[in-house]
Amino acid sequence: MKKPIAIQGIKGSFHHLVVQNYFNIDSEVVECMSFDGVVNSLLENKTDEVVMALENSIAGSIIPNYALIDNYNLSIVGEYYLGIEHCLMALNGQTIEDIEEVHSHPMALLQCKVFFKNYPHIKLVEAKDTADVAKQISEKNMKGIAAIASKNAAELYGINLLAESIQTIKHNETRFVIVKRDNSQKDISTINKASLKFELDHKRGSLAAILNVLSDCKLNLTKIQSLPKIETPWKYAFFVDVTFEAYKDYEKAVSILNLMAENFKILGEYKNARR
Amino acid sequence: MKKPIAIQGIKGSFHHLVVQNYFNIDSEVVECMSFDGVVNSLLENKTDEVVMALENSIAGSIIPNYALIDNYNLSIVGEYYLGIEHCLMALNGQTIEDIEEVHSHPMALLQCKVFFKNYPHIKLVEAKDTADVAKQISEKNMKGIAAIASKNAAELYGINLLAESIQTIKHNETRFVIVKRDNSQKDISTINKASLKFELDHKRGSLAAILNVLSDCKLNLTKIQSLPKIETPWKYAFFVDVTFEAYKDYEKAVSILNLMAENFKILGEYKNARR
């Protein structure tokens, strides 16, 4: 029997939306209140697949999630891009003038702060999960409090939309990845994207040499991010995503990178969700 | 007369520590409760220099701060690396067993969460500023609440250290930058680092070509970060930091990059703080 899929947050959260879109509208989920909890469910075999946000068009990479995947040697087996539409919601009968506080995840508050410049009487308060606030408002009949969450959360918990699409940058996209303990069941015929990690010394041209190899092997770079290795001065770790047409081109690049870069590691091979 | 320097947070915060180390122990500061507030003080000529955290060894780049510098065409004129030592502090007479809640900035909570696994009775609560919690505890005589903040904050607000250096990763470094409205008074003889931004099409080898130019001009890469331009599919923006020995080598690279890359922009030229 298929195990449930772990998500950060509760039903109605953006992670839940990704599960419904990527897997199945009726997929069962395990609700976790932290990304550590999500990973633990995988390590303890309570789940076989989990969904994690990995980067956002406004806030950039979520480095702690990269670290979780890397440190526990997990595998990215798929990706999904979700356009984030933040909605403002409160108990039925409440208007925006009745709202004294808006509670939501810090990222959601950040993404919507311009909207609230017109409502200086509203205080923004950080909460653990977007959908959980909607649930609390509904269950505890909380007046004067609004949530920023997905439209689905409003429907699921039976509260009322006060405003839709209130994020400052209208096209606000988050990239989620599907993560397993390992990628042993991969289907090479569908794979055209990979996430790689390697380390380089701070030597002039060392990264250029690696990128030349990727280019020579017909790989396209879709993301690059350096992180200094704080414990080792002048050493850098790079997280790179590449896309390719032919798996054998990618295999060739991997065999060269294994020789050229230190601690080369494949974080995942999967199907590009952008095509 | 020299204007005060704007910081995010209040006296005793890590931003304040940077001002004391980079400028002068007695430098006057303007306490702002957001990075937008910091930038506004500069735009409104209330300050001539501000300090902003830009990246952290654990959480990575603070992309919204890059966006503030970029969007308002500000200039980075200096940098400072601060080793972050988080301390736990509470009213005199309180022990860790008395503490029910720890309030701090989300980043500080994230960096110390392993420490609190041994204290499951303590609830972690997000707050706006590390030092501000220490101040509130002192002023309002709050029992049962502890702050995570710098040792300086404990001294400044007269509360007691319960534990020192409680961050999970002991070497936890944050890079701060000094930002001005423009860099018109630069002294070329001291400049050996620059922060650059440019855009490239998603074409195989386009980034490798740029990095080859940097390498040919004897520039070292100390940071690279790609960000997809969400409004323009297949277009990427790159934030790059380079160091160099000779300013003329850098000038040569700049003149080539101006021709090769789209929307090439210098975000700052300054003295490398790593030497």
C-alpha cells in the first residue's frame, strides 16, 4: 500500500497543493510542523516520498532545505513549480476594517507587505503555517484576526475571502521538490534534469573550467549558487542544476566532474517540470 | 557633522556590533525595525551610511536585501564579516528550568534549535529583533521568558547570561555590507573587491563565457548566485562578487562585461574584508 506523503504545514497549505497537483487530488498526507519533521518521517520509514520547498522567486534558495537533502543523503526525484497566490481570509461577516491582526508565515507576510501599507491599523504577526491560521480562525471563531493563505485553505476551513492575489509581485513562484531516501528506481528515459553539488578551491578559473565542461557536454545551467565552506577558508561548495537532452551527455559530464571537482555529489536526477 | 548610521534592530543587536567594529565604538545609530526602514533613512537623507546583513553561512543570501540595493540603485562601499555568537539570557535569578518561552529573531531560533532539543518544555517564539527581546525582558521585568541575542545585549540591558555560544554550527558567520546612496567618493587605491549584477539568456555556455573573461582578466570569484527572472522566462540574473589585485584588471573586465552581458551593473566597489 502506498504510504502517505509528508508535507510541511497542514492540509490547505501550499505544500498540500503541490501534492494534489503532482500526485493526486486525493493523496494522503502527513502534516509536519517543520522541515526536520518532514525529513524524519522519511528516515523513520513512515513515508517514502516527501515534498519540500527549495527556492522562491523572491526569497531565493532555501539553504537549510538543501542542507537537509545533502546531509541525510536523500534524493530529489521530481520537481514542481507553483505560482503562489496569497489570499486574505477571515470569519464570515468580518470586513477588512474589522481586522486588527494578520497572522501568517514570515515568507507570506514578506511577500504581501505592500498590500498592508494601505491598512496601517493592521498588525502583522508571524505564525508557523499559512493554512494553520485559517484553521485556527475557523475552529476557535477568532474575530479581528485574518490569515494569509491559499484559496484552498479558505474553502477547506470554511472561512471567507477578503482579498485575492495580494502578493506584491504578482508572478510569485516557488519551486518544490519531491524527495525520497534514494533514487534507485529511476527511469533514465524520462530524466532530463539533475541537481549537483561539488567543491572547488578558491583558484582563479576553477569554476569557469567546470562550466566549460558542462557546456562542452551540451548541458544547460538553470541554477548556480555558491556557498563558502566556513570551516575551510577559501573552499567553496556549489549547488548547480543542469538540464540536458540526452542522458549519455549528462553521464559523460558526471564522469569528468568526478575527476575535476572535489566531493562531487548527485543530489537528484529527475524530469524537468519547465518544459 | 557626521550623520548617524542606520541599522536594522536596536542597540545591542548584531548590526549594532558591526557599526561599533567597522566604524567606532561610540558611533551614533538610527534604530530601524525593518530593512525597508534602513533604506528609507538613506533615501530621505536622514543617514549617509547604513549597515545591512547580506548573507549568512547557514541561511545563504538575503535576497530581499540584494533587491533593495539593486532597486534603489544604492552602492555597497564596504563589508564586514561577523562571527555570530548567540547567547541565552533572562532576568537575574532565573534559571533555564524557569524559562517557558524563548523569543528571538527567526534566523536566531533556526541557528540554535538543536540546543533546545534538550529543553522540550521551552517554546520558541518568533520576534522582530534579537536585542529588543533582551530590552523588553529587562524593562518589563518579564519572568519565564528568555532572549537569544549577543552578549552585548545582555550587558547593555542588564540581564543575566544563562548560556553562551548556543548556535548549532559554532562557526556561524554573517556578512554585512556598508551601503551609501552612491560611491562617488571611492578611493581606487584601496578597492580590491566588487559586487556585480548582470543578465544572460538561457543559452548553453553563456555563463561559462563570462567566467572565462573574469578569469582571463585575473579576477577571482568569491560568490555567485543565479536568480531566474520570473517575468521573463529563460532569462537569468546573476549576482557575482569578485576580488582582484589591480584595479585596471577589474576595469578591463567591466568594459568587456558591459558588451557581453545584458543590464550589467556595478552594485559596489570596496575593500575586501577577508585579507
